Amino acid sequence: MHYGKLGRTGFEVSRISIGTEHLYGQPRDTVCQVIHQAVEAGVNYFDLVFSLPDYLDDMRAAFQGLRDRVLLTAHLGSTAKNGQYNQSRNAAQCERFFLDLLRRLDTGYVDVLFLHNFNSLKDWDQVARPGKVLDLALRLRSEGKARCLGISAHYPDVVHKAVETGHVDVVMFPINLFGHAMPGRQQLQDLCLQHDIGLVAMKPFGGGKLLTQRGTFRVPKYQTAGQAF
């Protein structure tokens, strides 16, 4: 396995890392087997996107005894409603679900705490106001419950706005052939390099499309700052 520095975090991260969304709903034995085989192969970075109780309980079983060998992420704003995934921008609710995540994983901290799934400037401006989710994330980091902060987003303009705050250490962004023509993508990558911000490739296989799509390859349309491309 090859490793590299995750920007200014200083974390040595495996070049191949594991997102765990596909493990939700799988038998616990399967979840444990996948995680254990990945760790034995040298993978040390795992993204935990959900705050669903049964998902987290499976993850706790899978990572039992392995915490000192792995880097774990969480997503502030990924919550649950009526037993299903939900996205929230309510700071109190976000904190409640995050603290439950720490309890269920039997850990006192996560290595990267992502501000979860931002796709518009309006959405970002909402959480960046005083007393909202960004302030919550900063407090959680100061309390030692997160070693560094990140943002997951699908559009470059949101990432630019977040990076301007100086608080973001890691960016999680779609990087794949389907998104090659996205306006601003190269500028985003240059921005991360300029500020020594870790860049994590989200959906490297286009959410599975690169593995299943047949026939004509279509470049998708993108929206940013109210414009369609």
C-alpha cells in the first residue's frame, strides 16, 4: 500500500481508502470482514457517512481493537429521522447525533469531522453564521473531539467559500471522469494545493456509473452560482 500526507493535517493516509455507505444494511459479519481485510491490506482511512444507530453499532464491532491503526471520519449534519438518513443544519441536533456517534463507536474523537454535503452558497452561508454549525464544529475541535475539520461538497464555489474561512483542513469532492468537465474543478484542486489542504476523491467511479454504464458517454450538466453548464 502506498501512503501520502493528507495536506496540512500531517496524517499519513493510504492512497486507497474506504467509504462505508455500501456496507449499510449488510450482515454484521460481512461488515467486519470487509473492514478487517481492508486494514490488513494497509488501508487506514475510513469514511463513516451515516449517523444511523444500527450502522454505527456495526462499525463499532468492525473497528473493535483497531482504533489506533485507522483514521476515522464523521459528517456533522448527517443525522437520522424515522430510522432513515437525514440531513440537518440545526446545530443542537447535529451535536446530539455526533456525540451519539462517538459513544457508539466507543471513541473520544474522530480524525476528520466533515461539514456535510454542501451544494449551494446559501446553504454554506446559513451554517457559517455565528452560533450555527461551523461554530459547533470549531468548538468540537477545540474540545478534542475532532482532530481536524473538512467539508464535503459537490460544487467548487462552495468549497472556495469554505476555504476562505481558514478553518477547513480537508476537502471531500467528486473526482472522476464524469466530472472532468466541471467548471472550476481544476481551480479547486489548485486552491487545495496552494493552501496545503487535503483533497479526498469522492465517488472515484462516478457513483458506480463508470463500472456499469454502457453505450454513449454523456457529460452531465453542472450548476454553480445559479448557472447551468
